[in-house]
Amino acid sequence: MEMRKKEEVVSEAAQVQLRTEDVARVYDFAAEVSRKFGTFIKAVVVFGSFARKAEAGDSDVDVLVIVDDSFAPLDQALLVAFQSEMNRLVSKYPKLHISPVSISQFWDSVRRGDPVTLSALRDGVPVADLGFFAPLKRLLIQGKIRPTQEAVNVTISRAFSNLNSYASTLNGALYSLYWATVEAAHAAVMCFDKIPGSPWEVAGLLRETMVNAKALTETDVKVYEELFETMKKLEKEELDMVKPADLEALHGKAVKFVAKIDAWVNAHSLKQTPKKPGESG
């Protein structure tokens, strides 16, 4: 790839008030990857909040690397070599967040009017370009690239996907809290030289051991039961999603439950049951 002079690129960056030290890093990265892969690299573009000058001073710099798959499917050996080089360069330039994409993928996203791609095209600043990125950017500025109904449909479907992801995240957090209390309870029960029971047996075992030893109260055991019952409702689909306020309350209870058991476990060694005469071991 024919590289522009570094001084020229940095000077242009300064004129539009981009951080010149970061643009210089991107240039060095582009020069390295271009020397290694030649015309396989079609463009190296700075995009995202850095290009929009909306980033914090210490934020990462998003870099789009467009590679050529226009003549034939990408060769597996070339892909492996490219990925290996990307991994090396990521460690060398840790502030750069590198996103490789093929010409076909990028063009298809532009054709469909994908909002993320159009945003990258609109705001992107090419550091190196073999005549692929700049013409598309010009067409966008001229209003000749427009959103499509396909892009509308895909984008709204992603909105629902993200809502579902939110619910899954909350339910996953509840799952973590539940198992935190199960594991803590198991540790407590084992201190009494007992085999930990299944989750539905834990409450009874806690009453038999920790409550009897005055290490936990009935209220503490009910915290475990509340988490257990909420998990069962999710599993049986009686509950679609745990509410954030409920999750926050359960988190506070679970933290206290685990801390109380942790303090007791640290203060008490395992209570081994004395062996009867004649028992081995």
C-alpha cells in the first residue's frame, strides 16, 4: 500500500484538532501492517469517538482495518498470518482498538445502510487508503447513500435483542447471588463434618448446624430460602425477569449472608466426628 508521509497525516490531524500523538501511533500501526501485507490492506481508518473528538483524553482509539477479499475467498493461511500479526500489533499498540473487516462485509453494510457502518464512514479519518474508503465517504456526504428498509428491520430487531440481553444479565446476576449463598452454606455445613446437601436441602442443614450453634439466625436462613425460591420461579418461567430493585435488595442480603458465614468459618476449624473403636482411617 502506498503510504502518505507521516508528517502530512499528523499535520492534517492537528488542523482538525485530533490528538496528534495518537494519530502518529495509528500511522505507525498502518505502516507496519501495510509493509507486512501490501495491497491486501485496502484502508486503515480512525473512527468512533476519537474521530468525532468526543472522547476522554485517555480513551482507546478505534481503528478500522479493511482487507481485500474482492477476487477470491480469503485464503486460510493468509487469515491465520493476518490474525497472528494483529495479535502482535495489539500488544504493541495497546491503546488502539483494532476492528478488521473485509471489503465485502463493509460494502454490504454500506449497501444496507447499517447505522454503525454509516457512522464510521461519516466520521472516519483514513490514515491509509487504496481508493476504497474515500469514494464511499464522498457518496455519503453527497447524500447518495441512504438507509434502507432492511437496515430499519435489522436495527429494530437488535433493539429487542439488547432488551433480551438486559433481562438475561439481570437473571444471570441472580444466578450468581444464589450460588454464592449455596457455596457459603456448603462451607458452613462442612465445618460440622457433614456432607453438603442438594440446594433444596441446604436450609434444613443450616438450621441443624449453624442455627443450632447460634452462628446464624432464622432470618439468615430465610435469605437463602428467598434466593432459592426466586431461582425456582425463573426456572419454571413463573417469573420472566428479576426486577432491578429486587436484585439490589437480594444482593445486599447475599453479601451479608456470605460475610457472616465467612467470619464464622474463619474462626472455627472443621469439627471432626470422633471415630468409633475399630473404624479404619
